[in-house]
Amino acid sequence: MRSFLAVSGAAPRPDILEYLPGDPVVSRTATGWVATDEPVDDAFTVLIGKTARTRGGDVSTEALGVLLRAGAKVDGSRLAALVPPFAAAHSDGSTVVAATDWLGFQQLFWWQGDGVAAISTSALALAALAGAGLDRPALAVQSLVGWQVGLRTVFAGVHKVPAGCLVTLEDGRVTPHRYVEESLAVDGPAPGLEEAAAEQAELMIEFHEAYLRDHPSSVLQLTGGQDTRVLLAAIRPAARTGLAALTLDVHGGTDSRFARRLADLTGMNLHVHWMDDGPAVTPAEAHELAVRAARDLDCMASPLALAPLLRAEAQLEQGHRLSGLGGETCRGFYYFGQPSGATTGPKLIEKLATWRLYANEAVETAALAPEFAASARASALELITESFDGYPGEWLAATDHFYLYQRMQRWSGAHGSVAAVNRHFVNPMFDRRFIQLAHAVRPEEKRNGLLTGRLITLLDAELAAVPLDSGLIPNRLGRPGLAARTAAYRVTAQKAARKIRQKLRGQGRPQLGAAETAALVVAHWRAEPSVVAPLRATGLVDDGWLDGVLAGRVSPEPATVAFLINLLVIGGVS
């Protein structure tokens, strides 16, 4: 199921359907209507996306219907056992119940009006239904971070369904219900490094054995990084022989080189898809693809990151795919440069925002209308600070929580939700117990890759001796000591130096293919200036700067182009 929209308390609105992907059809219900890929009866259960799976096996749509039928009294432990991404909806004829996964990775949205309410996979569709205006503070965040924090969307009054929640829709009212707490505390004493790594290794082996038993034609998406190394190491050597592996790269890239070495070592059947091969893309085609990507992402992440992937995936078989996401929870994504033992406070949050969150996707200040640019930083920092409310008092633990429930939920989840409706897409390291163990380990035992290195070593000592794309060697990371810390510090220091250069130059690091797509999009704008005319009506873009772009005097950065594409799509709805 790619498209889902359920409305209670209003008659069908066919004009809304254009904001849903595919070719949805309308079915009347007792209190309103639903739009789905295929017609449904009053009572229905639909899986949103392609996968519903626990660590041990697939969950049928019928079983989901039985589970969701309980509504607010649902067995939370059973829903929390489903590995993200996951979402489903059920109706008994009068009440619609929709649930997202424990992480909120699969994106669902809701809106409440006067006697009318709706839930959907599309924030754009809800905004069109509501006639919603822009949420300027949310746009301020996006102009600096490139994605959203908290539960806002770029449309006022349209909200994301929180992690670990379901929503009920009945008699023109939508009501969220939490089925599992955000707290990831483990029962009993927190495990140490060795205990946590050993159990995580068992969980990964159990997951992969069951998944490849049920889906032997699965494809492992392989890079030179730590996360896919964990997945590969968790697959028993005998099962690797002939296993399909996929790497997306450009000629001269590093992922294909490391993937080839791993495939030769393990006997996997590697296919490298070269993203810079194939027919040339025209500026008009690039613009059209970027607009489609913005719509797929509900304008809340970079369409320039997704557009090249949409083009690549259109040429690939969309079967079962094992992907490595979530491993950063094992090694402290935001730890570098942060003090140990500190307590969360405004100064630390502002420093994190300035040096890490704004590093890659901040819009050039000159591109923004002066009034909006002047207020954006304060508005964004206020929302980012609010997103730390209720997080653990210890600062490094708070950054772990922020990484998982903000960056993973709102940024990776936006992209992952697109993948989830196109193929059987699953992230083994989002198993909730695996994440609980990662969060339970003390920050000093995760820093510098200690936990991840130990995990890979326990899974497969031979693979742990093969260098990563960073040059680090997992089995050395997994041993505490000066040599391992020095090597890790060297790599993180190089990354920090890049961040500093980005900040000083006012330039971020674009995603794979984003710079090329941005250049083509701008070429289309210069050939067809009327395309960007709606940007002037938003009040968010500086007219003089836009004139410079169209005249060829200004070459905007990819992050700025991405923001403007989102604004163009948003302007067509609000």
C-alpha cells in the first residue's frame, strides 16, 4: 500500500487525490471516506508499505487486523516487536486505527479540524484538505538543518504521528494513543560492553537466519561502512556464498572498491550499479524528478538526495533488501567534540546545532528574505531546544536520544518511508532490543567505535580484520587501549576539520548525486524562469538573489536548491 488517507466527518474531495502517489481510489465509509491503492470495504486491514516483520518472521495482514482491532487497548509489546519501517491501518466499519512503528520511522500524519479529522501517509494531502498555511518556525528549522525536529510538518496544524503511537479516527475526531514509551531503559542493571555486544550479536544472527530462511533471494546493500559490515558479519559464512549484494556508487567512488573486496572474500554475488552511467538527464527531467522527490518526502528532507536514488532504483529489481541503518546508536553519532560527564543545557544544545546540525544542509543566508533570515536561527534553536525536553540529564546520552528520535525518525524516516512502499525494506539494527542494549552501554564504552568494533569481532573475527572505508579496522576498535583511541581520534579529527571548513566556507557536503542534480535544476530554471515565479510569493526568498541566479551571476549551493524545490511544491498546496 503506497497511498492511505482516511477522513472522518466530511464528504470525498477528489482534488486531494493528486497529492497521493500512484492512482488512489476513493471508498465511502460510515463516517467519511478513505483513499487507498485499491478499493476497500467498510471493514478492512491494509499494510502501509511492504513489510511487517518481527525478529523471527513475517506478520500477516490478518494478524495485524486482529492486533489493531484492540485500538487503544492494543498489546504494545507485540506492536513494538515489529522492526521498522512498519505502518498499518484497520477499520471495523466506524473507527479507523492506524499505527506506526516503535521508532516512528514509517511516516504517518494527522490533522484535526472543526468536526472533521484525517490521517494519512501524506502531509501534503492533509494540508490540501485543511487549507493549511505554512509553519514558519518549521521552515526555519528546515532552512538550517534540512529536515524537521519534533512532530511538526511544514504545514500549520498538520502533525506527524509520534513514535510508538497509534491514532484512532472516529466521528470527526482523531486521537493519538501511545502503545510503547520512548524510554529505552532495560530491566535490571545496565549491561556492560561485553554483555551488550554478546547479546546484540545473538540478536543479529537470529534475525538474519530467519530472514534469509524466509526470503533466500534477499539482497544485502553493501558499502564500506560499519553498519553493513555488522549485517554481513551476522550472516553465517555458508549463507553468504552466492548471496546477492548491491552497491550504489559512481566511478572513482570508494564504496564499490570496498564492497568488491568483501564480495571476493565471502563469495557473494555483487552487483555495482553505477549512478553516473546511462543516458544523460536533461535539465527539465532533473527538475521533474526533483519535484517528484520533494512530493514523496512531503517537502521535509532534501529532494536532491532522493532524486538520484529514484532514478537508480527505477532500473533495479525491487525485492527484499537488507539495509544497514541505526548502527550509529552504538557509537555515539554526536560525541566528537562533546564533553564527557556534562549535563544537558542550552549552551551545549546551541553548540551542537551550530557545529553539527547546520553543517551540511543550511541554506545560504543571501538566498533568504532578510526578515526570515534574521529570525530563522532563533526560531530553529528554540524548536531544537524543545526537542531535548525530557531527554536524559547526561549530555552524551541526550545526544544519543536526539540522534535516534530526531535524526533517525525525521530525516532517515522520511527517506526510508519512500523505500518502504517500493520494496521489502528492513533494518535489522532497528530491532528494539538491539537499540535498548546500545543505549544501555555507557557513552565511554561506545565512543570511538568500541562497541561496534567488539560486535563485529564477535560476529566474525575474519571480517573484523578487514579495514573499513575510514581506514579503521573493527577488531582494533573493539579493543580498549591507546592505539585504538588514537586511530579513532585521527579519523574523527579529519571529519571535524571538514566540518570546520564547511562552516568557514558556508558550504555543506551534498549527498551522492545532489550537486549534479542541483546544477541541472538551476539550468532548467534559467531556461524557464516562470517555473520559479511562485517563490517570490512565499515571502521567504530574496528577489534580488533569485534574479542573480536566473541571470547566471549566482550559482546556488545544492542545499539551497533543495530548499527552493520544497518551497515550490509547498506553494502549490498552501
